[in-house]
Amino acid sequence: MRLRATLIGFTAILMWSFLALFTAASGTMPPFQLSAICFAIGSIPGAVALIINPLRLALLKQPAKVWITGIAGLFGYHFLYFTALRNAPAVEAGLIAYLWPLLIVVGSALLPGERLRWYHVAGALAGLSGTFLIVGRNGINFDGAYTIGYGAAFLCAFTWSGYSLLTRRFDAVSTDVVTGFCMATSILSLVCHLGLETTVWPQAVSQWIAVAGLGLFPVGAAFYAWDFGVKNGDIQILGAASYAAPLLSTLNLTLFGFAEPSWRVALACVLVTGGAVLAANEMFRRKAATVEQRAAAE
């Protein structure tokens, strides 16, 4: 069960790796408008499941702390991320925001039944180094004039890592509740759009397809998979493996002609993959031991 849940959680990372590609292909829609539409689409599969089986509606009845954590995690992260991008260069803001996998790995030591090992930290740091190569490929220059943006990026990292760690403590709460989180995030994003942005609609069918892809996968199914993964899988491995997202994202952009291949991508691949394998060291050993025990029993 633990291995299966970890693998399901990793599919969220795979889906997030398409976030930049679909966003680039979606046109010039403002971020909060895009967020409102995508989270509305992302809530559809869960809503359909609830309609098919109305008995599952009872699963949405959860304590206020569950709803506050979920909505603050999904909406809070995106609000802070967009704020960071508005008030600081994208490279520096992105690098700071992507501290959340490291924070998950380190913070997991506070969770019941978890122990922080040296290889968890080493794997996360290797992934961070790989991310640094990808995100900072055009150079990094932290400027005090962008303090607000940097601050929002730091809060962004703490928000998502905090949400992921707290979600683990709500392991008895059904993943169906993510449907409600997505709906609430869509509504709040719409409010922000109406108050802060000018509406811009896609001008081509391909752009609408990209928006639908965003809503169904990186801003939809990914959150359901992540919720299930962090609740039932190995959160330390998922935290370290999350550094694969910017690498895979860059590979996708390169494959579809939005970016150029470079030695940085190759080296980042080694660091991220090696870091993930190192962080998963204990799980591999447990799996090998289980296989040996079964073989001996037979």
C-alpha cells in the first residue's frame, strides 16, 4: 500500500511537469483568470464521482481545520506564487518558491512515525542543486528592490510544504474533499481576477485545449494524486522526488520547441535522479527485504 501510494503521489509530480508547457500554449490569459477556469475544470471529475455516488457527499463533511488547511494550501500557494511573479524576476522567485520539497523532507521529521535520515536531506539537496541549474540557467541576481516578491516566494514555499505536511495528519480524511478545495480555489481566484485583472479569452482552439489540459491534469488530477500520496505513501521520498518537476518541465518545453537543450539539463538530470534514488534508499531496502522474505517462505 505504501509503495503504491508513493507511486500515485509521483504521478502528481509528472503532471506538474506539464504545467509550464500547457501554460505557455494557453495564450495570454491573466493568471487568476486562468486559475479560476482551471480549478473549476479540475473539480469536475470529483463532482461527477459525487453525483454518481451521492453517498460520498457525506465525506465532504469535515472539521473546519481540514477545509482551512486545504483551501489555504491550494489558493494560498497560487495567490502567493502569482504575487511573487508580479513583484520579482521569475527566475529568482521560482527558485525561492521551489524550496518547498526540501522543507517537506526536513519537516517530515516532525510527523508521527517518521524519521529524518541523512540520505533524505542529501537527496533533497541534490535535487535543489539540479533545480538551481535549471531555474538559474540565465543567471541569478537577487535585488533588494524586489523584497516583496521574494517574501511572497518564501511564503509560497512554506505554504505548500505546510499544506503537504498537515495533509499527512489528516490521513483519515477522504481524497474526495479535494473536490471542495478546488471549487473554493476557483471561486476565490475568480474574485481576485475580477478585482485585479482584465479578462482575456483564448484566441485559438489549441489554446483552449491547453487550458483544458491544465485543468484536467496539473491543476486537477495532480492534486487528488498528491493528496493520496502524502497521506498514504512515503512523504520524504515524494518531497525529494518533487525536484524532478522543473527538470521534466524543461525537458517537455525542449521537446515541444519552447526551450533549447543544454549541458545544464543533462547535469540536472543526474543530480535530480540521483537525489531521488538516494532519498528512496530505505524504501528500496524494505522492498528488497520483503522480496527475500517471500522467497524464503516459499
